[in-house]
Amino acid sequence: MRLRTGLIGALAFGMLVTAGLLGERAGWFAGREEIAGVVRLRFSLLDARSGKPVAGVRAVCTRKGVRSACTQRPDTPAGVAELRTGVITVTERRGLRAPSRRLSLGADDRLYVMFIHPDYERRTLTLDAAALAAVVRDGREVRLTAAVGVAE
């Protein structure tokens, strides 16, 4: 009797573990959700030598397969560039753990931002998903160097 009860218990436990592993593998307890959205990037543009804000700076964004990957808001104060770009928010749930969220930019997962001003050298930033999340949260300061031959 005791052997039979132990055997039934072990069999039930084995079936439970097998169902759990198969369920995890099949995605019954896990999932992935992707939501397309737009984020705002804010850059403070300063002169590298004087530290003063630089007005009239244009920004151009590209990423793999996309030439114009962002739009620039025209009515920002001097020394500020505010850009909007499309992202995918990926939420992953695994078992009983808390869901994790991250930003994704697509296949390459990099955004290239070039700042253009006639009196300054062009400055290019490469932002991966982690750097992009930091800029969305905190903003970023960019120092521009005056172009050679431009009077101060």
C-alpha cells in the first residue's frame, strides 16, 4: 500500500513537472508584447568653448533602412533640440517573474543623430536602445565645436 501511494505521488509529481516545462516552452506561462509608439528626445546644444547655448541647429536621424527616422520640433528655445522618433516597447513575461520592459529600434537597434549648423562642425551621436532610454529619461548635453575659419 505504501509503495503504491509513493509511486502514485512520484508519478503525479513527474507529470506536474513535465506539464510545467512544456507549458513554459509553449508560452502558456510567458508572453511577449510589442507596442509601437513615439518617444521624445531632448538635447541641450552648447558651444564647446564658451558653454553658451547654440541656436539654429538642425538634427537629422537615420537608422538601418530609414533615412528620416525622426522629426524635430521647430519651436524650441535656443540651445535645445527636441526630436521625436518611433520605437517599439517590448514587454516580456517569463513564468512568475515580474514583466521586463525595454525599448527597441528595430533590426539594427541603433539610432544615428547628426547635428548640423553652418558655423559648427557636424556632430554625430550613435544611440543604442539603452542610451536612447537614458536620453528619453534624462535628456543629453551635446557640445558643438566651432568650424575652422568661422570668426567668433
